[in-house]
Amino acid sequence: MLNRKLRFLIKEILSHFGFTVERQSNSNDLLQSLQYLVPKKTDFELLRIGGSNDGGYLLPDDLHGLDACFSPGVGDNASFESYFVDREIPCYLADNSVDEPPITSEFVHFTKKHLGTESSASSVRMCDWVLQNSNSDELILQMDIEGSEFDVILDTDSDFFSKFRIIVIEFHFLEQMLNPSGLKMVTACLKKLDLNHFVVHLNPNNCCGVVRSPEISIPRVLEVTYLRRNRSKIHGDVVTFSHPMDERNLPNVAPISLDQIWSSLLGKSS
């Protein structure tokens, strides 16, 4: 996983100085992949969980009866997890880069391991971690693991994701979609999640800007909220990507408008 991040960094540096590292993705393939990210209208209104700016996410108002929250990737902001702890819903956190979570409660359970593709002294697979802690099929997943999400998604059986009613994922390094190998990997992840869930909201994290191609621009970091397909009918595509409750992750940095950079996607999903 670190090697992948290093490759991305090297490509970015070379690209900055005008060197082409890899051929560009086919524009039709790129647009087809991005269709998996067009949000859908559902039976539920959206509500904001967590604090202002970074750490808050928009979720469908379908939270009644959730049995546990799984939140790999521990930062210094636990406003999202606090929402569930306050309602006495167990929260399971995992991260090997910190010694303890930023929140303590009888409902908080911390594993000092990274989420990865093998279970070892320093990492744990998604399926192993979840099954060690819950047998429920009414869970919520909030995953922010700094680029390792692609490996974890590909390593996890598609049916296993059905245990999660709601999934919130922060996708990193989406600039890799502009080259064929990166696009193939990201598309495989989006297809896997699309089997049992559909997107209900997007928020581009304004921490890292966008990368531009002749056809379209892509935010480098994107927060995506999914709802399990058996929870609601789909009532068409959303009219606009933005939502009144969206907030900038970094309040002093210019926002990223998906409505401007992804206008070509609106109304074109299959």
C-alpha cells in the first residue's frame, strides 16, 4: 500500500515538470466509470452527522435499528462516532498509527491495527475485524484510511458489504483514474460497491484540489455515502451534486464544486 502511494507521488512530481508517466485513460471509459458515482434520490432525506467542516458527513435518515458503527482510520476528530455513542450504539475503531482513540466510552472499542488485506500483528482484514465484533447485518461503515480503501474493497467479498446498511468512504488519490491501470482498479471498486448499494451523496474534500484532463476534472479526494439497495426505491438521479448542508472540509480553502466540473455527468447515468 505504501508502494502504491509512493508511485502516485512520483507520477505527480514528474507530471508537474511535464513528463508523461503513463498514457491517458480513454474519455468514454472514464465517464462510464464516473457514472457509478452519480447520486440517487431515495425515500429518505439527508442529515448531517458529525461536526462542522472536516469529520461531518451527510447520511440518509435511515439510522433507526443500527446495531454498530465500524470506523477504521482514527483521527483527532470523533464527532461522527460521538453521534452513535450518545445513542448507546457500539463503535468499533481501528488504526495502527495511534495508541488510543480520541473518544472514550463503554461503547467505544479500539483495535490498534490498520485495516488491510491480511490479518497480522499490525493489520486486520475487514471481514475478520467485523465478524470478531458483530453478527449483525444492520451496521454502518465509515472508512477513511488514506488510500488503502481500494485494496480493502478489492479484498472483501461483495456480499460481505451487505452487512452494512450505510457506507461512507473517503476515496483518496482519484487522480489515478486518468491513467488506464488506475481507472481499472477504481472502477472495479465502484462496481463491487454498486452491486448491493447505491450512492446517495458526494462531497469533494477541498484539501487536495482537482486534477484536470481535457474532458473532465476529478477531485483528488471524494467523500461518498452509500445506502443498501433493499432500504429504498430509487427515484431518479439527484438534480444537483451539491447540498445545502455541505461544508468545506477546510474552511479557509476554496470549495470544489462538482456541479461545475461534473456537469456532463448529470442526467446521463444508466
